[in-house]
Amino acid sequence: MGGGTDIGRVRGLGSAHHGSHHWLLQRFTAAGNLITVGYLAFSILLLPDLSYTTVRGWLGGPVPPVALALLIVSVFWHARLGLQVMIEDYVHSSGNRFAAILVLNLLAFAGAAFGLFCLTRIVMAIASETAVLTTIQAAQQQAGAGGVM
């Protein structure tokens, strides 16, 4: 089609068939965010106190780090989807739009990766601290048992 009328430029372009998929992904990530935040909030409220040792012990369990990891991924994915829609609606130059979406994707990936890296460091520090304490307690028990005999 040439540079004719407005309707001539529009004909044949039709729907890209990605709107419903994008909409569903936003709703699924929002639901995932609500579920994981709800779980984390209730499990923190059910702790006997919020001292360092209690929270460290809670975070050393198997479920809370997985829930936090899912929350990190879901929040960054949800934010990327929402900001992508905003960029597509308000950035009109195709070159600028491509660059903005590329930067958005890189920042979302980097943010999620950094969050997961920090969570992994925290969980590994708790695991190594627990292993050292277990080793020390076992050595003390052996020394105590050896001195009695």
C-alpha cells in the first residue's frame, strides 16, 4: 500500500495476536505476587518473635528461600510486562522503542539476577554457619564423652 489515505495504511495490518497472551501473563504474575507475599507475610507473622536468630532459622528452612526466589522473579517479570506496555503506548519512534525495550529487558534481568544472587548468598551463609555450629557441638560432645570414660 502506498502513502494513500489513512485507512489504506491501516488495512492488512490487523491484530498481532499477542495482546491476550500479554494480558494473561500480567494477571498470572500479579496472582503469583499476591500468593507469595501472602505466604511470606503470614509465615513471618506466625514466628514467635522477630529476633535475628528466629528469622535466620526461618530463612534457613527449605520453603521460605524458594518462596522469596519465586517472588523476586515474579515481581521483576510483572514490572517488565507493565513497563513494556507503557513503552509501546508512549514511545512512538520505532528505533527509540526498540532501544527502550532492550534496556528494560536488560535491567529486569539484571535486577532479578542480583536479587537471586543476594538471596543465594544469604542462604549459603546461613547454611555454612549452621554447619560450623553443628561441627562445634559434635566436637564438644565427643570431648565431653571422652573425658567421662
